[in-house]
Amino acid sequence: MNYADRYCGVRIAGNQGRYNSRYRDFTFAGGDCTNFVSQVLADREAGGIPTDSAWRYRDGTATAAWVQADAFVRHMLITGRVVCLKRGKWQEVKDIARELLPGDIITL
């Protein structure tokens, strides 16, 4: 959570702002949300979860699972790194929100 608090935000004028300059900003390449979640999980200042060939960032290049929400969810479920607590429309899943903790990931 400290990593997320420190680096959440947009990059302003190059590397200015709160964005972690060790990572490429994918905002204008379709969005940056999944890239940021991946950073929070894998960066050495954060979760430190080991990456693999399908989920990684290196030298400005990222795999689909690192930056694309659907690929990220599929990869994390297949590798057993996450569990799905509930799936469905808001009315079907809203009660599970009481079980979530700070740092839990919600995907659509």
C-alpha cells in the first residue's frame, strides 16, 4: 500500500510527478491501470512477487499480462497467484466487498 500511495498519479512533463520513473507510462497506449497494479505486486519496493515469462516488464517493454486487464486476470488465475472470490453483476457481488482488505484487487 505504501508503494501505491507513493507512486499513484500521472506523469507530468517527462518524469515529473509521482509516477515511478523506472516504468513506462502506458496511459496513451490504452491505459495504465493494469501496469500500475503489476508494479504494486512485483516491484522490489512493493510486493516483490517474482515475475515470469508471461507476466513481466523489462526495459520499457511489457507482456500483455503485465498491461492488459483481461490477460492479467487470466494469467494470475491460471498460475494460482490470485483467487476469484465472486463473479457477476454488482447486485450479485456487492456483499463480498465486506470481506475485502486494503490492497485487494478488484477487476471487471
